[in-house]
Amino acid sequence: MKTGLIAAACGFAVLATTSSAQVPINIAQKVRAAGQAMDPTIGQLYAPMFPKEAWTGVSIHRDIAYGTDRLQKLDVFAPNGARGKKLPVLLFVHGGGFTRGDKHGAFYPDNITLWAAKNGMVGVNIDYRLAPKDPWPAGVKDLASAIAWTKAHIARYGGDPNFIVLFGHSAGANHVADYAAHPEVRGAEASSVRGVIMLSPAYSTAPGARANPYYGHDADLGSVSGQIARLTASPYPLFYGYAEFDPKPMRATAAALIEGLCRTQSRCPKSVELKDSNHFSEGMAVGTPDRQLTAPLLEWIKALPGKG
């Protein structure tokens, strides 16, 4: 078994990795052939792997407003019969480079909230205001508002209002990381958050990088170095996933961020490198037999403190 890139980079952390045998050979070959290209068609290869009965036994409630903007909407995925229970809540934030993306797709990101509902949780996925029209801190403030809505209303769907786990992919991972890192954006809803899952975020690792459409010209706000300091002081347990064939900015962020956090052993995230995966397939695989991400993720969620 190979160790991840962090093991080679420093002595602080060794990424938990799993065998790529779970990735069908035809998909693995196409991912390797595409390399680090941002090729969404690779992710779509996972669609036939979802069981036909995947949607049975789940109640879906769409486009619930958590604010007044047209993009401030969320969906709730709850197992049938969940009412009256106190199930953990997984709140998912989609990616899209801060400027695009949507909570509802054929599987991604619906497959992540569906996977949550199929595994004893209540899934929530959100839309949020987008850059450049709405730059920092609009996205993370929307996340705070969505958490507040969830804390106030999720009990009616069978969710535990005091056990919410945040999960973001790509730019969505930046938003959940920023929520954990910036206490000034958090309010009373923050007490309900039990953990933060980051799947392939991207922060700047080089001084003088060009302006980001969301963070703007702030050299610290969108930087790995600033984020290391802020997340080290954060109260939340962290889980970090990234793909073997993520683009270079995501790979560089993973190397720098995990190494930096692991200098403080108590802040070292649980981490996994997803073999034979790219930036799109890593999310699309959730809910399929490729359990490189979901197996360790379920174990991590179950071990989080605060379930009551």
C-alpha cells in the first residue's frame, strides 16, 4: 500500500489510503489517462454504478428557503420513518469555483445527501450566493444561515439539531473550512457543528497570486498559511480528502495544509488520498461500491463526540 503525498513531504502525518481495487478498472484507466485535467465526464462514468433502488426509502424536500435571496435555498433528504428520531445531520456544500454550481444534479451533489440518508443520517444540501456578484464573506455567511435554519428546523425531519457535520467539495470545501476558521462569521448556530469535512479545497500557496473571484486581492484570506493559523485555533474536528489526480492547486493545498495543521498534533485531520480518482470522480463515487472515501468517513463521523 502506498502512503500519500504528505508522508513524503513531512514527518507529521501519514495519509490513510485504501486500495484502488474498489475503482472499476475501466474507470481507473480513463482517470489515469486524463491525469489532472478537469474532466467532468470521468465523474459521470460512475452513474451506472448506483443501485436502481438507491432512491427508495428516502423522503426529499426541495428548495426550502433559508434566506431571502433566490440562491438561499436548501434540500433535505431524510430516511423514511425518521420523524421523532435524532439522527446525525450531514450538511453538504457544492463546489463550482465560487462562481457557479448547484445543489441539485443527477447524482452529484444529490448522491451525497442520498448517501447520508441511506446511512442513518439526515442530508441537507445548499445553494448559496456566488461570486463575483457576491464575494467574501457572502458564501460563508450563507453557510452560517443555512446551519442556523438546520438547527432550528431539522428536528421535524428526524435530525439532531445539535449534531451537524459540514461537508464541502472544491469551493464548497473552502466555505466549510472558512466557517471553521473564522469565528467572526459564526453565531449561536456554531454550537451545533460537530465536525468539518474538506474534499479538495484550493488555497493559494504562492505569494502574489492573482486575485481570486471570491477572496479578491486579500493575500492572507485565501492563503494556505493564513488558513493553517486559523484552523489550528478552530474548535472543530477535521477530515480531509483529496484525489490522486486532483489539479495542482488542490494537491498543493493538501500538502501544505495537512502538513501545517499536523504540526499541532491535536489539530491533525483524518486524511485520505483517493487513488485512481480525479476532482470530479471523488464526489461522484459517494454512494457507489467505491468506498475509498465513504468507509473512513463513516467511521470518523461515528467517532465524533457530542452525539446525544
